[in-house]
Amino acid sequence: MKLEGSTNTLQLAEITYVPELPNDVIQDATYEIAANKALVVGNSHRFFNKYPAKYIPHIPRWAISKYLGPEDDGILDPFCGSGTTLVEGMLQGKNGYGIDVDPFARLLTKVKTRPFSSVELRTLDRTVLAIRNRIEQSVPITIELPPIPDITKWFREDIIDKLIKIKQLIIAETGGEGVIFDYLSIVLAGIIRKVSNAENGSPKPYISTRFPKDPQDPYLYFFKIQELYREALGQFSHEIFNQTNFGLQRVVPDIKLVGTDARDFVLDKKIKLAVTSPPYINAFDYVRSLKFENLWLGLADPDDLLEIRRQHVGTESLGERGRNDNLTEVFNIPSLDSAIYELRESDSKRASIVTAFFEDMRKNLGRVYNALDDNGTYVIVIGDSLIRGVEIPTADILASMGNEFGFKLELKFQYVIRDRYLHIPRGGKGGLIKLDRIIVLRK
């Protein structure tokens, strides 16, 4: 079958079905991974599990197991998103570094990679009980509405009142700072889409007139989600501290968020492995997808979000980088140069977006190369794209681009994307990406 949004033609018989990736992956093979849900819901991967375009934990789990030995340490994810790579690193006893431009992504990663001690878990339980006991009481509201344009279009007024009250009680019971405040803020973020008027099934916020939505009650849903997250947090914390207590590692792994720009960063030491899933070209508006969460938590205002959108790799909003109708950039990669030329003939804006994306990824490849030890490995997970009918073999292009810095392509394979929530059609502009490609670059 021909896969829209991909340059691959694939027969069903060519797919290998596995519960986990084998250590010795076959070159150019296609896998479909039937996830063991117990390995996901039993730890903090469960937090905010509808993060847009989140990739599966099996890839970093495989990469860490294959490319890091017992004494090797230090993992980098320069597009850390929801923290999947870094959580998997912690579960295997590895320290890590994360970078992301989005403030909600950074907070989510911070919370997901912070195990709680038994004392902290008991304090959390008392805090949640205090909020539950006060939730129906009359509480003077002292915080402002989030700066969401047309907020009453997206949220009913009674739901706005309840969300404000939950947020105020979280602040009151935690002092508005600390690990419990951060955790409960993520719980609050986890209910926002469900209690809004926006469709649950689409990453982008929109209101269906054909199928009007009956939003969840914020109070009931907050405590329901908190129970799910609390169970996952307890299991994650138990696993991390058990590794420490039984001598499998000396200290709890340390995760550092070291910046906001995957194109420009420096680490405090060399690392052996980087694993990431960069944004897709022109296929996902991450800022719009996380707009409500950022605004409700007070992590950004609308002007901040405009600037964050402009800074995103793969963005449609080029901002100061601008739209160049007279592109002269030549990458000396035939498949890329010909695709840009073809796009320029029909849609110069899309040509500019593709050019900017690969300029950004070239910078990222150079920075990661410098951050790696000799013989270090960079594992990249990304889908190829179909833009205005023009096929962009993104993974192969990045592999070729890596050669400029000294990377050598060691392995490439692909897996079938099973969660349709994460990859949406773009009306012919971005394509529906059905395969994720994995390339392994060796320094």
C-alpha cells in the first residue's frame, strides 16, 4: 500500500510485529510495536498522555539499552517534548539533558522526571485531601482569568469558575512553588481539554458544531486524573528509589533542562548518546495544541506564544526569519534541493518553511555532534513528509546532512504509527505521516 506522507511503498507482509524492538534491529526493516501497557502506565509516561506528536518510549528504551554500557552515562534529547527519552533514561539509571522551546513541555518534563520520596508522597496526599475538603467551600477569588482570547467561547462560565478555584486552591495549599505545586499544575493541565468546549479527539483546539460536546465537570475530573497520576508517580518513584536502595546505581539519576534552543546549546560535559524526535515539517502546530495549557498555568501570555511559535523548528510562522520569495539556498543534497525547487514553483511560502526547517536541523546536527564523545551516537526519529504533493524524504536528507559534520549512517529502519491522535491530516499541505523513520548516526 502507498503511505500518504511517506516515500515508502509497503506491503503488510513486510511488517514485523514485536512487543519491543530487538537489540539487533534489521537494516531497513519495518516494525509494528504492540505496546505492553504495563510498561507505560506504571510510570510517569502516563502524565498528560495526549501530548501532541509524542513518540513511543520503546525507541529510547531500545537505544539506551543498545548504545550505552553499564558505565556509560549522559543522554541528550534536544527536542525533549514530554520527556519520554529522559524518563526512559532514568529507568535505566542514566543522567540526562533536555532542551525544549515550549514552557509547558519543560514543566511537564521537570515533573515527569522528579521521583517523590515517601515523605513527599504523604505530603502530596495531605495536600490533595485539603483541596478536596475546601473545593465546595466559598473561597474568595484573588487570581485573574487566563488571557485566553474569547475565553467564554472555549469554556463555559461555570467551568471557568471551577478551574479558577482549583488553581487558586493549588496555590494556597502549596505556596505556589515547589515539587507538589508543579505536579498539581500538571494534573490541572491534564483536565483542561476535557472540560473545555473543544473536541477531545483532535490535537488542535476546535469546536464541533456537528457534534456538540458535553464537557466534564472540573472538580470530579481533577480528582479522577490526580488518582491516575498519583498511582503512576508512586510506581515511578518506587522503581527509581529501589534501583538506588539495592545498589543498582549510587544516586538518583539527575535530569537537567539546559536550554530552549536545539540549534544553539553547550553541555557541561560530553555524552555518549542523543535520542530525539524533532518536529515534523509543516505538519503540526505544537504551540496552538498546547495553548490552553500554557495560558491556564500562567507559563506564557499570547505574545509569548507568538514568539515561541516563531522559534519552533518546523514552524509555519517564520517571523523575523521571513518569507524569501527568491530562495538561493543550496544544500547540495539532490533530493532536498529538487524538492525546494519544485515547491518554489507552486508555493514559495512552503519552500521557505522547508528551507528554514533544514537550516535549523543542520544547526542541531552540528551542536549534537559537538556534544557527543568520539564514537557517540545520535538516534533521530522522524517521519517523511508530503507537502503540496512534493515528497520530502526527511530522514534520508538528515542522514546526508549529518555527513557534513562527520556523522556516519549506521542503521535505518521504521515503525508503524498506531496512535492516530498524534498525526493528523493537513489537507494536502503536510500529509498524514503513517511511518516514523529511525536513523542512527555515529560520530
